[in-house]
Amino acid sequence: MLNIIKQKIEMDAFLKQKLEFICDFCNTTPLIYKGSIKTIEHTNLMYV
């Protein structure tokens, strides 16, 4: 039987601030989506 494990991706506020600074320097706007990682147990397959 396949078990699918779902984990949320947490982004640190410091990392988000750095990305926004870099995008401001390049005159672009960042699009940051909240996502998750889905892992199939007993395999090395992962989906974002």
C-alpha cells in the first residue's frame, strides 16, 4: 500500500526579506507561493 506524506514548506522571514531586496534591485516583483512537498513512503519520489 502506498502512503503519501504531505509536508508544508515554511519560508523564513529573513530569506523572504533577502529575496524581496534582490527583486527590488532588479526592478521586478516577486511572486512567492505557499506550497507543500508530497512524499511517497518507502521511495525516493517527491513532488512539490
